[in-house]
Amino acid sequence: MGEETILRTSRGMKIIALSLAGGLAVGVAACSKPAEETPSGGASGAAYKACMVTDTGGIDDHSFNASSWAGLEEAKKQNSKIVTSYTASNALSDYNPNLSNSVANGCKYVQAVGGLMAGDTKKVATANPKTQFAIVDADSQGLSNIYGIQFETQQAAFLAGYLAAGYSKSGKVGTYGGMKIPPVTIFMDGFADGVKHYNTTKGKNVQVLGWNKDTQQGLFTDDFVKQDLGKQQSDQLASQGADVIFPVAGGAGLGTADSAAGKFTVIWVDADGCDTTKYCSVMLSTVVKNSKDGVKDAVLKAAATPDTLLTGGFLGTLANNGVSLAPYHEFDSKIDAGLKAEVEKLKTDIISGTVKAESVSAPK
């Protein structure tokens, strides 16, 4: 790693910049969505090929794969030279060949999605030091050609925990994860601390089911796709009395949303569930991880200087809108005005540092 400095983009987003640099070579995979025709425009008219390799949740996970892909597509809209495509991973064993094929087929920018891909991204990036890689939910791992896109999601999840505790009628709220990995447990840590903060502030005893921050033990589907597994976990939590449930399990969480009506409300993750799913009627809010803007800004920067590797990485926080609590949508009129005001004040306090939102899984 190099010396860290703090920069800000034109959007006001905080960047952790490292003193690293290098060259960039060509690298477009045999993708599930093939690259589009070479666009016109720009001084040379040459295309800048930006490719994404999905995690196993797939491009339509209504979560961070979909949000990351939206970032590539938004970058393409803003720079006519950019051509986008993606390769879907159906299993963990697909990561390495999908990343390698992206380079072999001409991708200049290769976007990996998810902390589970960190090891394979490092291996392929090491073998291709002149190709620009980026990864959501992991850092550069000491390589100058990997641009880390990370998030302090515990900050926004803290707000969600406080909201859930204040909204709950049963005095019990629940959460479960897709896999026990830092990009998942960071949400669960923040959620549990938000409930704890509510209890301390209000003198209440709302219980968190499904996760113990102190022991780092809880409920997991061990899958980000199978909706029946998500339903099983939320059914278990509901049977124990949870009336607000926070699935941190990508597409598997759709099983929870599908079975929620009349039994409990849901707090979604990554991308606003009211924008990306058909289950807005059961969604209290969403802990948003702004992969879209993080990826978009990285691709635009890389395309603007195609002969130079990106330095540093992106860190999303409440302060730069890299993470946030989504609007309440259909629940707006159902949430007490005092509780809304408390959540807003809590956001300000976390940004100022008056209230600490911390997790052992937070980006270092």
C-alpha cells in the first residue's frame, strides 16, 4: 500500500488516494451481455471497453450486482467512447476464468463485484499488471492496478436499526445474512448497534434476533440466490416474534420480501427496494450502498486517462452519500414524525462523529 491522502471528487465524494501509478493495456470477455458496437466520438474515436464480472447473485439480483451494472451503464451515457458488457458467474469457480477471459477478450477496465471475488481478482490482476481492475467491497490488496470501491455501510445500517427498533410493535427485530463475510456482517453490526442505541436513548429493550455483534454469530443462508432459503430464515425470525426483518442476502432476500405481507415489514439492502423490486408495499426503507456512483465515477476516471492506472480507491460514507437510508415511500405516513426526526438527527451525529458507528468488518 502507499501513502494515503484524502481527495474529493466533483460530487463531493471522499477518495482514499494512494501513491500508486502505472500503465494500462488493452484487455472484453465472452460476455453474457455482448459488447456493443464501437461508438463514434472523441479525438481518436477508439472505444474504451469496460466489462463487469458478476457475483453469483447475477445481474438481476436487485442488489449490488444490479447497482454496479447500473454504474457502468451510466458511465456509458456520459462518455460515448465507453462500451460495456458483463459476464455472469454461476459459481465461485467461475470468478477466475471470467476475469481472465475479460482480459483476453480485450477489456480495458474489468469490474469485479463482491468481496468473495477478492482473491481471484488479485490473482488475475497480478498476472495482468497493465490492465485496470476495480472491485466492489474490497481494497486494492496492495496492487497498483486494482481500484477498491468500499463502503462504511455500518453507518447507514445503524440508522436502519434505530428505525426498526422505533417502528417495531413486538419489541423484536431480526436480521440474517447471505454468507458470513465482512461485506455482509458490516450491515448486521450496524443494524444491531442502531437498535442498541435506540434502547439506550429510550430506555427500551428491543431485541435483535439473528445476529450477535459481540460473538459475530447469527443466521445465514450461505447463498445469495435461492429465495426459499431466505424465506426459511425470515419465517424462523417471524415465528420468534420479529416484526421488522433485515435480510442482507442479495436475491435470496426476495424470498423474505415475497412472504412478508401481513406478517412483518422488511428493510432492504444495497439498492432502494422500491425502485428495484415489486415489494415496495412491505419495505420500510433500504440501507443503500451506492455502488452505482462508485462504479460510474471509477469507469469515467479510467476512460478519461486510459494510459494511466487509477490510484487509490473510493470510500462511501453517509457524509458523501456513498451510503444512505432510502426514503420511506409507502411507509412515510406510517412512521411517527418524532422517529423520523430522530433518525435525521442521528445521521448528523454519525457524520460529525458525535455518535460512533463501528464494525470489525469496516474498511481499514
